[in-house]
Amino acid sequence: APDAVLPLADVRDTSATLAILALAEKPQHSVYNLPCESMSSGELASLVQQTGRDIRITFGNRTLDDNPALVNSDRLKREFNYQPVPLAQRLQDYREELRKCL
């Protein structure tokens, strides 16, 4: 459904987070949440549709169970001074790369 809220992370932020943690000499904690953005399916669809003219997205009526609307990653951001790139910016960068290739 377009109003379902999803915690989303770009694969580049996921891999950067894993690398930071793998290379950390002495992390202060044993558990960290992956930085992500919470956004509705409808908002995500709107962002994705901006990447190309011929993208059509439809929604069903299923609901999500046990999906956290918010995930707190302040511990990782604070300890390692890490700021993920906003998803809207990632998609904008992707659009620009697409235009260069066409």
C-alpha cells in the first residue's frame, strides 16, 4: 500500500557501514543499527518515477507486519562520525548518471 512506511538504506551506505565496523579497532558497542530513512511506499514510488519517463508503479493492498517505521542509528553516526547520503540525493545522482549514458 502507498502509505506503508519502510526503513530504507542504499547498498552503498550499507557496505560503507559494514566496512567501518569491520575496520574499527575497538568499537564501543557490540550492536549498531544500519542508518536508514523511513519513507512511505508512495514517497519512494514518486522518487523512483522521477528517474525515468516510462516507469509505472502500482500498489496492492497488503499491509506490512512487524516492520519498524523508525530505526535509530545515532550510536553509529555519533561514534564513527558517519552520515549516510539521503536516498533522494542517491536517486538524483543516479538520474544524472543515466543522462550521461543516453
